[in-house]
Amino acid sequence: MQDYSHPAILNSRMNFKDKPDTNFRSLDQVDIEEADEEASALREGIHYHDYLYYVKDSPKISDAIYDKLFQRLQDLEAAFPKLKTEDSPTQRVGTEPVSQLEKIKHQAPLQSLQATLDDTDVRAFLKTARDRAGKQSIRLNLEPKFDGLSVEVVYEHGRFKYGATRGNGEVGEDISRNLKTIHTLPLSLQNCNDAPGSLAVRGEVFMPKKGFTELNRQRVERGEDPFANPRNAAAGLMRQYESRQAAGKPLSVYFYEILALEGEMPANHHKVLKQLADWGLKTSPLNETATSIEDIEDYHRKLGDKRDDLDYEIDGIVIKVDEHQLRERLGNRDRSPRWALAWKFEPRKEITEVQDIVVQVGRTGILTPVALLQPVDVGGVTVSRATLHNAHEVHSKDIRVGDRVRIIRAGDVIPEVEERVKTPGRKRSAPFDMPEHCPVCEAKVVKDGAYYLCTAGLSCAAQLIGRIQHYAGRDAMDIDHLGEKAAEQLVQRDLINNLADLYTLKPEDLEQLDGFAERSAKNLYEAIQGAKSPRLDRFLFALGIPLVGRRVARQLAEEFHTLQKVMAADRREIEKIPGIGSEIASAIASFFAEKDNRKVLERMHTSGIEVQPMPRRDKKTLEGKTFVFSGGLEDLTRDQAKEKVESLGAHATSSVSGETDYLVVGSNPGSKLDEARERGVRVINEKEFRKLLDES
């Protein structure tokens, strides 16, 4: 019998990369030190084979051998729990659910891209880049524009630390547990020992088309609603509280940017892509370089022709300046870089027949006509309904039941009716008319400009789901855990009939909701009960009054100071507020004149809602000042910073002008800094900005 404890034999058996030996010893013959060494070698070997299989598409071992290696690692970690590590391949399997997705500040801003459908903009982009470079020949990188979920992934010393959604570009949601279920995302980088101490990369999580089709087939079989498109599926699974929902699903990821790293950044983008690949981070095989408009047009045409043959959705191409020094000279806009441009494909179009026109009611009571269609495949997605936007749109396009129409997927996502396809000799039905009463609650419908509104307000069930979501939103009452799915179930299970009913819910009521156990129900209950002392402007915004956004809500609060005075104000009083016209004033006055709305507000007060008066604001040093923000701030998001200055009577704009008083700069401020200096605008950093706020 062979002596497996001999060091030479142990070392030969610990290489699980090349022809791995799967004749494992019984666990009762293995001590903790031997188990530690074997588990470490297994993790290294499995990571290596994951890389070959999922990234390089060139597996070296059979599935049967891989399964034996994986099972052995699971057995070792079960027998010796202390050996389990965060980057272990076994941690890809879904874990226990969390009650919420925590917020994470990105290591560098995740900017959006300026997009165009027009080649004139592409030519202008190229000219600007050449002019700033001072030469005609510059290198560009061309990449497919993936239609998925943008994510930041952070590694420390080559090992996965966390991942987050893009969010608002500065702060995202922690989706680490769900990301770890994606096999194309390495938990340990190749050449791990040479990896930087800290590394943040950007990628796109997506669902391949075949996997999407199969996933929807399974959902329909289980009686669940299918996902609308692969992007929604990927985003939905990544944002699940329970990672088992994502585990085993057909998700993948491509990487395309280094956001931050400890050490020297590569000098250009093609070196970035090579470095990503060297670390085992999957990059698109469709990436190319270009130097001319002809190269760009050829690439756009080529990918447009083959997009339907790809196993994942793309909706255009991305053009990036290669040299990082030139990128710095080009700088950034408010939320997008000047060194990159997305050239989108034309929306996909198909012809089908209108089977019916129905009316749906939104959260603000606006009635929207929707065409029910003979199902048609539009770019791989079955479309059976499409928005008609409003009555004017229906009449101007003259859309009727029975008509043949051309359907487009706007942004390759939202289906809409582009036009009627004339069919000579075909008898047409009567023109469509909007209803006089709400199709859901039977309340009277009134016409307000281009819109038709249900007058029931807070008591209309159709508006309730959307109103709950809006009411709970971050800029409104900020109620954690109360998202779309929870709102839908609360209404569908008849647990609430209006916003006031939220405050009568008990933990045991919330435990009835799918996905809610005792702990998560308690968390939601406490979040609702904790939202009882809102400031007046936030409460007015939370009510979802038609045409009332954050700005108008603040103006109302500053003018009238208390909820009672806002409710008592008539249209003429409201209309006197600068910037509020007759249409908005009428919407506000009508909302508070509606008896059912007043009943709901009275019940909310009875349930303990105490709306805090808006303090009377004396003239401050920032009154009338104009601020512009550029770059990422450490302690505040851009929206929070804007809200701070607006609360002190100042204005926040997105571009530097002769009217700008302050430019607040964070990290990577971009070209606004040059513009401010040229105009003599005062430039302050975040510390100086904080001091200015404190003094005001």
C-alpha cells in the first residue's frame, strides 16, 4: 500500500491543474494541516479550470473530473469549516438571504455614456478628439455596447472583495453574493501573487439569449411571469435579496475598464484590455481599434449585421479614445466622459396587427392608451403590447383596432407603435376615444392639456402600487425594503387600499408576502413606523401630486410652511409662487380639494404622521448663488450636494457659465475646472464646500 503521507507523494498529488489525481484519501486519514494544503491546491486548481472553461472556452479536463475536484473541496470544507475562504469556488452556490442591499460608494465614478443615432455626432466627436490631440491620426478603441447591468467589481491582492451596481454613478448597491454565483467572474485572479493590492474594474453582467429563453420557459411552467428581456432578467437576478435565486442561472460578464488600482495605470486602453485578460477577467472578442471614420462606420455596420447572430444583446457600439493622456485633456461632462461616445443601432421594427386598445392608469392618475397586438418577434423579444403614449398620439397617427402597424423597440427595450401601415381596401373600425370614467375605480376622468386624469387620486387602486413605490422612494419618505414586488403584493392581497393603510400593517401581515420571513417582515414594519415625521417638502413630493416634482414641492413648503396652509391654498395663491404656472397650480389645488384625498390624509394623521413644518428661512449668505459640481465627492452624492445648496437658497446647475458663483471639485473634475478658471469662477474643494455649508 502506498504511503500517501510521504512529502514527495503529497506534493505530486497537490497539483490539480495538469492531469489531476482524484484518488483522494479518506477524510478520517487527513489532519488539519494536510487538509489546509489540499484545500488550497484544490481552490487554485478549480479556479484555473473555471478560467479555461468559462473565459478561454478551452477546457483541459472532463466535467466528471471537475465534479470530483469540486466535491472533494466541499467535503474538506465541511469536515474542516475553518478552511472555508471567501474566494472558494464553493461560495458561488447561493447563500442565506439578506434583508436589504447595502449601499457602497464606488472607488471611482461609474459614468454613463453620451449616446447618438446620428453619424454626424460621431464625426464631430472624432474631430474634437483630433483637435484636442493636435494631430489627425489618433487611435480609438471600438467595443460592442452591451445591453446588461453595469457593475463595479473590487479585488484585494487578487481575491474578490465585493461588487456593486452602478446606482447613481457614485453610490451603488452591494450585490457581492449574487455576483459570486457567476462562473465567468473569477473569485481569484490569474497570476494572483502579481495582482495589485487593490483593484476596481468595471464590467457588464448579461444573460445570453439561449439562457434567457430557457429561463422564461421554466418560469412560465411554474406559473411565474416571464422576464421582458435579457437585461431585465440579469438586473432582476443581480438585485435579489436571496442569492440562491441567481445561483445556477445563465448569467455572464464581460469586463472593459479599470476604475482604480494600487499602482501605475496602463498608459492606454488597449493595454488595459490586455491586462484585464491577463488577470483572467473576460473581455469581448469583438473589440477592435480604429483611426478613421471609415473604420468606425465599418465596425458599426459589421456589428449591426451580426447582432441577431450573437448570443447576447447589444444595442450599439462604444467609441473610446485610446490614450489616457488625451482622455484627461478631453475631460468629462456632468455625468459622461468627453472621450467616449455610444453610437446606437436603429431601433428594431416589425409589422403586426392591433387586436385591441386598452387604457392603463399610472401612479399620478394619468390614463395611457396601450395597443394589444398580435404577438410578434422584435429582435428576439416577443411583443404583444405597446404604448400609444396619449390620446393625441392615437389620433395624430390614426391608430384603430384592426389596423396593421409598425412596431419599434425604443432603445431596443420599450415597444411602441411607430405608425399605421396603410392597407388599401381594408375596412377600418371606429376611431378610438378615451373613457369618461376611470377603467379601474369608475371615478370621473378630466382632460388636462394633452393628458386625461383620473380624479380619484389616493383612493384609486390602479394608482396605488406606483404611489406606494413613489411614496417609499429615497427622495420621498425613504422607506427601506418597500420596493415594487412588496407594493404589488400588498395591493394584490388586499392588505392596503390607500397610503394610510401602510401604517396599520402588522409584522404578521407582512410575513404573508413572498420572500418575507419573520426578520425581513419586522425590518419592513420598523421602516414604515419610522417614517412618521417627514419634512413638509419631502411629504408633498411623496404624495405623488400630478406635476409636482422635488423643486415644486420645496417651493410650496417654503411659501406656506405647514401642510394645513398648503391644503387651504387656492389656485390663485399657489400661482403667485415664482415658477409655478396655472397648470401646476390647478393640479395642486384639485388634489387637495378631492374629498377622498383629504380622508386619506386625515387617516395618516390619525395613524401618527406628524409632518414637520418647513422652517422659515432667513436670507443666508448663499441666497441666489449658483453652484456647479464636478468630479466625485467623498462624503456626499451629487444629488445630496445639490439638495444641500438648494435648501440654503442657492441654485445648482450642470454647466459653468458667467452666472456661476462656485465650482465645487472632487476627484477627476474634468474640463469644467478649465472653464471655471477661464471665467474667473471661484473654485473650492469638498472641505471648503463643507465649511461654507456650516457657515450658512
